[in-house]
Amino acid sequence: MNTSLIIIVSLIMVSLGPAPDKTPYRQPQLAVGQGKVAMAFARGGSVMIAFSSDNGRTFGAATKVSEAPVLATGRHRGPRVLFTEREIVVSAVVGNTLATGEHAHGLPTDGDLVVWRSMDRGKTWSKPSIVNDVPAAPREGLHSLVSDGHGQLAAAWLDLRNTGTRLYGAFSKDGGITWSKNVLIYEAPGGTICQCCAPVLVSTGVGEFTVMFRNVLGESRDLYTIRLKGGAVVSKPEKVGAGTWNINACPMDGGGLVYSGGQLVSAWRRGDEVYLSTPSAPETKIGAGVDIALAVSGERTFVAWQKGGKVSVWSSGKTVILTEQGGGFPALTGLPGGGVLAAWESDGAIRTQVLR
């Protein structure tokens, strides 16, 4: 048997939270750099972070980056984290007005995209810098943040500064201290892109990035990519996948995108099915579920999703179950030396597991 086709799951499952006051830990996001794995997540209005120094096998105690009156969470919202050569940068959409009742679409009236920086490996954090140049424009709460590894950062978010939802972005050349004038990345012909599917950014070179988002063209809501370079849009939108999804509603699921071996790899949901797109195949159905996450480690691609609280991970044609119930919103990141780390919500806590 070819053992490269087997996913090896570590015997150690790490669990963080919930908080002593039972406030749930939500929406984990992962990043690797500076010899560490970082996990950012939300705890009520608190932006939290925890670090692992042993490649994700264990994590230290979670600490607070900042506190906000209201923090956008749920349906792929929540904090993001990345490493540069010198800094750790965390971002989130925060506001001051609490919605009454269940509010599925971010924050009701305000909400800015802010970033915090740490120059001492997460011990202390700067005051927040605001990325958006129109107040409350990112209040939908869905955004992505990425570094090119050479000091330049890019952010993209669903923007509500005008009627309808548009895709906007901004760029930083100083590790997130200052940000460029906001750039309109895409405006759909019908006046709105998909209103609550998270965009995802990847770096494709020095000062070069690609963003994936769910578009609205007629009755179709499919994923598209756009290339960015030098702080500007440099390509027309390119559709992801071979099929199309005709749906008159937002599925609240934006998919995953990575740049590996000079090529884009993506995973996304269409209907109840999970698809993977690689340079050799425009789309391959690999499972059924929602809340897609993607990572690449060496020559292997890992895709995670959940269905009915069961969290699954696929790689090389094999699927393993990480939890049978109570799980949601998985995140993945590749690990130095091979394998990936998975993190997911689980009944108010966050659980992690190393996969190889």
C-alpha cells in the first residue's frame, strides 16, 4: 500500500476554552512563522491569540490582543493573523453598536477593519490602525489579510460604503502601520457581489496578490479570482471551477485558496458538495459539506469541511473524521517539515489536531 495516501492523525488533540465564564471561543484562524504557530480567535468582544512552539502539538495559554465593544464573529468572520519577518499582525472588524436579536450579517450600523502589530513575538500589541478610509464600510465583517513575505501586506473585504456589496482592498508597505487609499477591486454588473461569503487573499510574489470571492452574475453565485499587483487590479475576474451554482441566496461560504508551486489551488462549495480545483483539473468533487478550509504541505493538498457538526479532512483521495459532532468552521495551515494543523470550533472550545 502507498502510505503517502494515508492521513496520519496525531494522537494528541489540543483543546482551548471555553472561558471560565463560559463565553465560547469562536472562529479560529492559523498562521506559521518565526518558529511558531499562531492561532487567533474571538471570545465575546475580545480578540485572542495563542502560540505553539512545537509545531502545533501543544499551545500556551491564550492572551488578549484587544477588547472591543462589539466584535464581528460567525460565518467565517472573526480575527485574522499573519507573520512577517519581524512582526505578528492581527486584524478584525470591530464596532460600537450591538445588534438586537440574531444578526447574521456582521455589525448593524458601524464597524471598522483594524489591525494590531506586535514586535516582541506577541507579548505586547500596538494601538489599532484603521484600514478602511470610509467609516463603517467593512461592517459586514468579512475580510482577509495576507503578507507577501517581503514587508508588504494586503487586505480585502466586503464593502458597504455604497448601495450593494463591493469588493475593496488596501495595501501596506510598513507591516500594517499605515495603509493605502482603499481600492475598488470589483463591482458586479448587477450592483452587488455575494453579500456574506468571505473573500480570501493569497500572495503570489513580491507585491503581488490574488483574491477569491463569490460573485453574483444573474442567477449564478460562483467563485472568481482577481490578480493584484503594486496596489492595483491587473486582471479581469476569472471564474473558478467548471460548473455553476444557480441560487437566489447567499450560501455564506467563501472557500479556500493557496498558491503552491507557482499555481493557484482552490476549494469551495457548490450546493452541498465540496470541490477542489488544481492546475491539472478544473474541479474534482471530494465530499459533501460546508465551511471549507484549504492548505498545502509539500506536494499534498488538505481540504477540511463540516457537515452536521462532523468535521472531515481530505487528502490524496482519503478522508478522515476529526470529530463526529459539535464541530464547525475548521481552519488549516501547513506546517514546517510537513503535515498540516487543523483547528475548529467545538461546543464553545477550540480543538486542534496535527495531520500528516
